[in-house]
Amino acid sequence: MVNAIMTTKLLMSAFIVGDCQLFITPFPRSLPRSHPLQHTIFRPTRMKILQLRKQLGVIRSGTSAAAQYTHVNNRPPVKTDHVDQKLVALSVTALVTIRNNEMGNLMEMMPQLMLNASNPKQLGGVVLQLVSSTEIDPRTMKPKMSKETILDWSMKVPTAGGETSTYRVDFMVESDFGVPGAITVCNKYQKEFFLESIAIEGVVHEFVCNSWVQPEKVYAGKRIFLSNKAYLPWETPAGLKELRDEELRELQGDGKGLRIPSDRVYDYDVYNDLGNPDQGIEYVRPTLGGQKNPHPRRCRTGRPPTDTDINQESRLNASQSIYVPRDEVLEKGKRDAFNLGKLKGILRNIIPSLTVAKSDDVFKCFSDLNSLYKERTLHEMKPRDGSHEKMIKRSFPKILRKVQDSVEEFFKFDPPQIISRDTSCWLRDDEFSRQALAGINPLSIEILKDFPPKSKLDPSIYGAQESALREEHIEGHLNGMSVQQAMEENKLFILDYHDMYLPFLNQINSLEDRKAYATRTIFFLTPMGTLKPIAIELSLPAVDPNSSPNQVLTPPVDATTHWLWQLGKAHVCSNDSGVHQLVHHWLRTHACMEPLIIAAHRQLSVMHPIYKLLDPHMRYTLKINAMARETLINAGGIIETNFTAGKYCMQISCAAYGNWWRFDQENLPADLIRRGVAVPDQTQAHGLRLLIEDYPYATDGLLIWSAIEDLVQTYVGYYYTDANAVCSDLELQTWYNESINVGHADLRHASWWPKLSTPDDLTSIITTIIWLASAQHAALNFGQYPYGGYVPTRPPLMRQLIPKENDPEYKLFVSDPQGYFLSSLPSWSQTTKYMAVIDIISSHSPDEEYIGVRKDLSTWSGDTEIIEAFYRFSMEIRRIEKEIEKKNSDINLRNRFGAGISPYELLMPSSGPGVTCRGVPNSITV
């Protein structure tokens, strides 16, 4: 009641100046933070202020506001009635901004626009209505509403930008209307349009909409756009409480029926849409999600079942897209970048498809591989002396050949970073080791805890699985140490893919053109701080209990062992490539983030402070994951086609999720400690000590992790002062509980889920989410082409096992080791398709939004502490970028700097568009 009286008095003590209200009654010195007028100053828009300043420049500073207004408008201001006088109608002006290039089809809307212009009394077009956040209509007991107004397309406001158009509208409200808190929009046209924002002149907190508004024939109700100001649930102004709940109900839906592209409903389902049993048994795939194949949930589409299996959801044809809520679709800049990438990929496969016979789809020599890459730029292909006459005099066949060479060169791939700095055909031992710390998969390296390494697989199913590694294999490579001493001094590390692959090897090796081992690689930490590989174990499932199928390779001593060592490293890289893509990349970022995002839209109001904090970190992810189900992880898709595990790829993801993934260990410090590459140490920065000091991913990542944590801690502390505030926030608790119990239903009973009871709990959970969506994903994604674009150094699949002396293939291997090595790699066509795909997904689009940059700071206008926190975060991100640059030029950091060494830039925050091998976007955008 006190708030309502205070608001009314403030509203009634105003001058009506032109098209906006200019309040001259001062605010009380203090208002509670929950008061609707806290940080809300009624004033002209920036454009109006600039106009008034220019016009008032000749007036002395002591002139009264009324006198200034009279000077500008040639009439005195009209003062509104006081509280005890009769209510009067006021005109409130707003600016409505619509995105031009996102309008459904402006040309199709033109006839109706012209009809409305000729008959303005006809109720049509876009109908808007203001809703008061503070005043309740005693007749309806609902928030006070303005009169409906129609968007007049002739009232366009001149603006500098070409992507949007802004229109002026006038709302009529009673003088006791209170503070605008929501706007309803009804689209009576035939097409949807993209509403960007609505700014009420004089109100700091504009309505940031950024949403498609469907025509009335598609969505009969009115769209609700709530105030951009952040409110915890119990702080919600009286006039907005019901609207806040209503908007959430709209987004939750009823869990029934087919979702259509215009819907805005967020719901859950299992991954039962990857196969296509109607096309044949070879396209049957198991459902991901459930006891047999545990997996996070996806966004529900409601498509009908297949004809042959009612438990499988039908696939769409190539011209259709999998449903995501309408506002999750890619914007034009992102779509254009994807489409251009697809076109380039198609063109780059034209030349190989025309020149390589299917029966001869094998690289004969390394020059065949090198021919896929550009050797010269178009500038370098011009005549060096610039002589056009000499070109004319050349023979016509030579000119045609020149044109053909230029066309072929245009369609070739840019040399990836891995070979642009090192022209050797091999992955050298030092580079092989360095990439475990500073490559595209720096998340698998672990401390060696037991020697020989021990399997955790169930021996009743998979046998004893005793390692073939022995001390004599490695003791000659330990700089005089014993194995025990090296382990005690934390000098031995391992890439252990044994348990990840062994359960699937029989199925994988029965596939055509697929051969794999379950590998273990032992590394020794040298005094220079670099790793060197000292043994590779290659395991196969036992076929005879009396013989071991495992073999051990050690660094080469002659020509034969040199080639065997190269083949062994290739198989390790193939294992590593699969685990990187299926576990660390897809599962830990894409798949595990999706339920958290779905729950956030369903249970957190757009007004909720935590939703507002997370919003830029959820951008595009649902659409990217839907596109993955269309072409990447589906039956016969890119992942199955290009990775060793073939149609068993996603079952590897499920096994890792059910047996290994834990949300409480997804934050960076916990992950480093879990792998044993760091130990807790409160005397050190970040509370831990790295056992490999020059570990670029970890050192750079900890800088970004700490910056995120500091921001979130300040933010959470501003809104939640104690545990009671966290526990009593129903929206927050429902979001987190639903994320676990529905989104991660297969692991809902796990005891390791963090509690959400205190501000510190919330800080940890939110920091982990932001880390996974931004830096973790960037470290795993944007180096795929730079580090993996040269297949011999990182093959995604292998097609032959390593021959033993008694194998028939051994004689062929000895006679032509290079030919055997190349025939073990992906085929010519597989290679070019794989390169085209990772080139696309390693690229930044022009509309990328990077960490440390936010476009929505107006949300916290007047919340000085929050604005300052975001500013400090932005400055810290810039400082981190400079520190990374400095470390990359430090000659003492040999995992970053050296001859032919690529600097580690995957966690460098900023980037330009394209394949840059750097840049940390706010969200999972590819």
C-alpha cells in the first residue's frame, strides 16, 4: 500500500513535455531494492536528450525547467492533476524496434499494411497494450491496462542502422496508471515478425523482446513481454505476478502433441530419433536415455513414431528441420555462415570425387595428401612481373591449364596449423606428447597411479584384463630412475583409453573398413617440463584364455620399429579423436548442457536474476544440438561415417555418461584433481598446484575459471544474502531439481549431485555451467581443423591393425611400410568429407559473442554493484588475453614456444570470424 501511494505521488507530480514525461519531483533518498521504482528514472530517451540539449544551449543554467520548456515549444507545459483531483488521460510514447532482415516476409504483408494505412480505424496490424506493474484495477482486480494501440507503419523514426526499423506508438493511460511493467502484443497479420525491443520514453528499463511474434491465426493469445528489470520471485510487483507465472506455463506446454516450428514450448524426451528403422535394419539404432543406454535428455519434438517401431520417432526429410522453440533458431548471420561453410565443403569434395576412382580410393603417397591443400594464394598466382602481354602470348593450352590449376587451387583446403608450421609428414614424438597438454584434447591426460595399469571393467564379463606393460618396457627411458621412484616423484602420466574402447572392440572390428585397439600410452615428464612417450600398449579382446592379445610398442631403434611406432601413435590418436569427440565434446558440453537450458526456460522467469545471468550462455545451443541429431550423430551421419566406432559411437558416449560423468567434477579445479594432474594446495593460486607446471590448457583455463567465479560470486551475493534466500526461491529450486530429476533422469539417484542450499552452492553450480558453455567448449571445438585437418597426424579412424611377424600382412608391411601406413588411414573420400566438416565446425561466425562482452547491461541500470562487477570481469578477461600472449612468447615454456610450435590460443578470449584456433564464445554456438 505504501509503495502504491508513493508511486502515485511520483507519477502525479510531473510535467508533460512533448511526447514524454519529465518528472521534477525528486525521488526519496532511499527506496527498498524491491521497490518497482528503484533505479527507474523517468526521463526522455537519449535521442530526445541530445535534441533538448542542442536546443537549450542558449539558455542560462539557472533557468527553470518550465521556462526552458516554454522556450523550446513556444507554449507553457501542461501540469497534470494532483492526487486529489480527477484522473486524466495521459499519452505515453514508445519506440518499437523490429528487425528488418528477420521479418517473415515484408512483401507479403504489404497489402494489409496499405489497407491499414487507408483505414486506420480498422482494428488490425500489430496491437499493443501497456500493463501496469504497480497498480491494480479495482473493478477487475487485475493490473491496470492502457488502451490498445495499433502500430502505425507510417510513424517510422529515422535511425542510422539498416538491420532494424523503429516506429513510434502512443499509449493512452490514466494518470494513476503507475509504472509500466509489461506489454502485450497481438499480431493480426498473416506472417510472423521479429520484435527486438520496445522502449517507453522516460523509462530506463526498456522491454528487450528479441522474439518472434506469431500471427493471431497461429497463436490466438497475446504475447507477453515482461519488464527487463530483474526481480526475484518474491520481489515481483503485484501487477506482474500472474503474468510471470502465465509466461512460464506457456513455455512449459502440456507435454503432448506434435511441436510445430512456431511453438515456443520447452520439454524433454529421450534420443529415440537417431535411427531410421523404416529404411532397413542397418539404420536401426538404440534409444539413448534409459537404464540400458543412459544419456541426458533432449528437447521434445513430438513427431509420430516410425512405421516399424513405435518406440522410435520418425525422421524428417532433408528439406525439414528438427523442432526447437522458435526463438532458438539461428539468426541470419549465423545461418549465412553455416550455409557458406556447407557450400565450401561440397565444392571441396567435387575435385576428389571426379578424379578418384572408387576402386582406387587410397592415398598412394604423401604428395597425394598434400595435394588437398592450397600451396599458393590467389595473389601469388598472378604473374610476378605483372605483364599482361606475356600472358596473352602464351599458348592457348597453357592458358587453359593455368585456369584449371587456378580453379583446383580455389577448391583446395587451407593448410591447417599443424602443417603450416611443421612441413614434416609425421606427428613427431614431442608434438604427439605436447598435444596431450596443449592440443584439441587436453582433458584425457592423467597421472599414472598404478603400474602396470589396472582395468576397472567387470572381470566376469571382460576377463582379467591384465596389462602387458612391464618395467623392462619403460625403465630405460626414465633418466636413471626406477619405475617406483618416477611414480613417487609424479613423473609418469598416461592416456588410458582401454576401458573406454575394449567393451566395443569386437563390434567395431567387425565393421567394414574399421580396425581399432584399446590403447594405453605412458609418458615421462622430462626436466624441461615436456612429456615424452615411452610405451604404447595395444589391447584386443581375448579370444584364448591361454594367450594375450595385447602388444607393447616402445620408441624405435631401427627402420621397422620406426614404422611400427608411427602406426601405434596413429591408433592412439584415433582413440583420442573418438574420446575427444564423443565424450569430452559431445557428452560433457553439448548433451549435458541441454537439460539445464531446457529447465531454465521452463522454470526460471525471464525476470529472474539467474536466468538473466545465464541467458547469453544458452544462445544457439538447443538448435546446434538439434542440427547434430539431423546430420552428425544420426545413423549414417558424419560421426558414424568418420570415426572408428562407426554405428557404436553414441553407445560409447552412453557408457561414459553412466560410468564416469559427474556434475560435481565438471568444474575445472575438480577435474584437474580427479585426473591427478593437480593436487589441492591452498597456498597456491586457485587453491591447487599443477604437477605439470607448463600445462597450457590448465594454466589458461584456471585464469578464466577464476574470473567467472569472481563475477558469479559477486552477482549471487547481490541477490542472495543468506541460505534462506536460496532455499526459499521456488523458481531456482524447481529449475535445479528438474534439471537433475528429469533432464538427467538416468543419474537422478546419484549421491554426488551438489546441493543447492547456500549462496556458495549456487555460485559453484552457475560457475560450472558458464565454464562448460564457454571456455570448456571453446577449448574442445575451435582447434579441430587446425590440429586435426592433416589426417596422418590425427586420424579419426583406422582401417588396418598393426601386423605381427606371423601375420600374412607383415610381408606387405615390410616391403612397403609407407603404403601400408597410408592404406590404414581414412580413404581419400573419407578424408575430404571429414576435413570439410571439421573446417565448418572450427569456424566462428561474424555474429559471435565472446566472453567478457554482454549486450544486455541495461538490465541492471542503476544496480551499480552489478554493472561494476561486469566491468571488472570484462577488464579481467582483457588482462588474461594479454597474459596468454605473454606466456606464448616465453622461451622457457616449451609446450607453448619453440621452432615449429603452435602457440596455445584456444582459450584466448577474443577472435575474428573464420577458422582462427582461438576465441571463447559465451555459449555453445557450433
